[in-house]
Amino acid sequence: MSGNVVIDILLVAVIIYELLALIKGTRAAYMLVGVAVLALALYFSSVGELATLNWLLSALLPYTVFALIVVFSAEIRQALAGLGRRLLLSRGRAREADVYDDIVLAANLFSQNQTGALMVIEREIGLRTYVESGVPLDARLSYDLLATIFRPSAPLHDGAVIVQKDRIAAAACFLPLSMNPVLSTQLGTRHRAGIGVTEETDAIAVIVSEETGAISLAVGGKIERDLSVEQLRERLGELLRRYVPPSTLPTPITNDSEELGGADDSGQRGSLPRAADSRQTARDQR
């Protein structure tokens, strides 16, 4: 066996593997089974001399290529985008990595308060189509702004927030819903929208459930559910190629924040003398 034959076989094996990995767990997997059934029917109609069936399938065969392009358009876009990301060097990745600190802190707040939220981080593939579907902001990303946007009484809390580098491009954005049949029936519209945008692009979606407060992360059309805050921090660090040491998480904001804030301040000021008195008492007892 010559070297060219070995290289040829390896290339074909890699292409088949990448194709199967791409369609695994998606609608395309079931459609590919249907295409295989049609191919087998054409083969057996030819072998069994079923003239009418063989003629029908042969007449439809030239249009099969165009039908497959239409049916698998989303998967083809994802494959070509992934190939482009591998061939081209990523630019501005360090700046993209800086955005998720405030997102992690905001996700912790939303999880504690059981506030529904959907935050999408743009990477290489632009999200202009989805930005235009929402309310443009072009504001600097911050923990306070995210907490304000997703406050249940805020007019922009429905929909997704799209983050471009270190800025919030838009809020209340509409995203495509995933039609993946293998997804759990427990996933609602917010989760399916987060998965849907990651099926079409290379974006990262952080989702917080309004019912349970559970934090989920969607990327590449797949979802990771019930993440802790530290797990979310680690996963975003891996996806954005940056390590951030754990930081102290803020306490949740309540509706009576002003009154509680004043009470907390006075309590903290009053606790210092009491702590000093207790230490002095311990010295006297010794």
C-alpha cells in the first residue's frame, strides 16, 4: 500500500468523523438516517428490478443535493464557521475575556433571587442580526447595569442581552429557538433561545432559570445545566482562554435595598466596638 493511499484513507476517515461529530445530537442525525433509507431503497430497487420505484428514485436523485443544502444549512454554516476559526488567528481574545467577571457576578445575583436572565457573549461571528431585533444600548458592561436590566419591573428584562467585547450592544433581543428534538422537555423558551443562538453562531449564552434559579451555560448547541458560580467562572475562563482567581461574590439586592443598606451599615459600625469589647474581656479573664 503506497503512501498516497494511506493519506487518502486517513483524510476520508477524518472527514467522516468530523461530519458525524457535527450532526451528533442534532436534527441532522435523524435526517441523515432518512437519506440512508432512501439510498438503500434505490439500491434494492435496482437489484430487485423494481422498474417503477427505481425510475422514481432516480428522477428525484438529482434534486437531493439541493434539498440537503437547504435542510442542513444551519449545520453547514456552523461547520464552515468552525473551519474559519481554526484557520484564522483569534484577535482581541484578551479583551473578550475581560467581559465575563461582571456576568458571573450578575448570574450569582440572579440565581439567588430567582430572576430569569439570558446573557449572550459574542465571539468571532457577529450578532448584528440579533442586536437589531432588540433595543440598542451600546453601554459599558457592568454588574450594576445587568442587575438593572433584568430587574423584573424593568421594561427590558424580557429577551436577551448581547455583549460585544466590553459593551452591552442591546437588550430585549429576540433569538432563534432551538428545534433540537433531543433537548429536555423541561427546558423553556429562555433556555431554547440560548441554545438556538449557539447553534447558529459561536457565541456563549449564560442562562438563569426564573423558576429554580439554576445557572446554565450554552455553547456550540449544547447546554450545561445546574452550574455553580465557580463552575461558571471556570467554564467561561476556558472558553475565553483566560484564568481569573475566585473573587468575593456580592450579596443579593433586595427591593428595600436603601433601608436594609442603612441598617447593615449601622450594624457593621456597631459590631466593631462589640468585637473589641469581647477581645478585652477575654484578656481580663486570662
